[in-house]
Amino acid sequence: MNETRGLKTTQRNILSVRGTLMGINLVCTALINPGDVVVSGIPGWQRAEHNFVHAKAKHIGIPVDEQGLAVDELKKICKRRKVRMVYVTPHHHYPTTVSLRIDRRLELLRLANEYGFIIFEDDYDFDFHYNHRPLLPLASADENGMVIYCGSFSKSFSPAFRMGYLAASENVIEHLTNVRVLLDRQGDHILDNAMAELLNDGTIQRYLRKTLTVYQERRNHFCKLLQIELGNVVNFSIPDGGMTVWTEFDKSINLETLSQQAYNKGLYISDGIIHQYPTYNENGIRLGFASSPMDALTKSVEIIRALI
């Protein structure tokens, strides 16, 4: 993390967890009290939001635009209420894939210092960037220990291996460690050491360098297909990284029906329900391209086009 993400960590700043969800749950259990205000972007990741609700926090959603989280809206909330934590996916916002603009990143850090809230930075796909060097995580510019940084190997290695990590100040990691013992006394030392060996001998790093080329080719092919075959009924921006394309369909298309019909043709796509909120319904879904070879991507778009 020091070499690739600009962090200044030691072994005392890192806690291994069983994936991002465990990291979120652990932080909510250890640091969030009933009634605490937790803020995140809308649309967002509902599994994270479910953890906020389970912790009996007051969850407040704020808009996300083409430049990421609306930090000005967060500032308005901070002036009215005591915010305990802000959950953010700044590298590629989930689900829309937009990146948090640099000035908003700096303002978010400034607000955390001024109002004393925790920033939970979920950096779920930092390793995948195609057009340029990515913006470094918020944690790399955090000088006051306000950021808890979370990542995992689910995207860069395999979702079958439940392994992630939290990086934070020593006192926070010590507290989280004491709480984790109540849930999972020793973790998975075999998996931890196996992953350490793959990192130390450079296997993961070589693998990631190869995947970038492959995934970029698949992204370009997929986006070209979307534009040519479905351009009259979908709206999307070519993502500068990640493994999915946030795709907004024409309002006349019922995504639930389309999803069911596609499944009958052997294609799984989301029905979009998980991205709908009382204040947000853009008829959008995430379409993944990374795991599918070119011919499968072509066939997938053909199925969607035929059904529409």
C-alpha cells in the first residue's frame, strides 16, 4: 500500500479482515453508536447501508453527480448535526463509477478535520485504471488520522477468497482488533500467509499488470458495442477504470422485465432495483465486462438488443 497507494503504514496500522463487508461491519460495531449520523452517497451500496441500519445509526444520503459525492451538501449537514462517519468510494463511486474530483477530496478531508467525523474509504477497485495514473486514496493525504482505508483482494485475485484489510491509525486498529476477537479470534492464517507469499514473490503484481491490458481491451470492445447496438436506448460514459459500465436505459424500458427475459436467454443482468431510492431512480444498472471474453460480450449485447 505504501508503494502503490502513497500510504505511510506500518504493520501496526493494518488489520486483516474477511473482505470489505466484514471491515464495514467491524467499524460499525466498534465505532458507531445508536443514533449516530452516517452519511453516504445516493445511489450507493446497499450492503454497506444495511450495516449502518443494523448499527442503529441515522443514515443520511446525499447526491452524487458526475464529479462524485456532493461535498457541499455534506457541509450543510455538518452545520446542522453532528456527523459521526462518512462512507465514500472515491476512486470509482459505487454504482455510478464516477471519480471524486480532487478539490472535493481535499474539502472532504478538511471537513473531517473541522467537524471531527470518520471517513470510511472503501477502495474496492483501485488496481484497475486504464487511461492514466489514478488519483491516490484520501488516506494518502490524511494527516490527522481521520480516514479508515478499506480494500480487498476480491477484484484483483478472486471473490472466492474472502480477504481484505483495514488501514488506520494505531489506536483505531488496536480498538478494532479487540472487537474483532469477539467475532473471529484468529482469522485465517493459512490464507493470509498464502497471499503474503504471492505478494512477496511478485505474482499478484505481475498478474495485475497483465489484467490491465486485457480488461482495457474488453472495456473498449464492450463500450463500442453499447454505442453501436444500443446507443439509441442507453446512456453511459466510458469508465476510466474499474470492471463495469454504469448504464442508464431509456425510461420506456422495464429493467425488471428485461432482466427476467435475458436470464431465460442465458444472460444475467441486474433488474436495477438495488439502485433505486425514494429520491433517485435513473433506470440504471452496472454492466460488467471484465470476466467475459470478447465473443461473450458481443453475444450479451446481441441478446439485450434483440429483447429490446
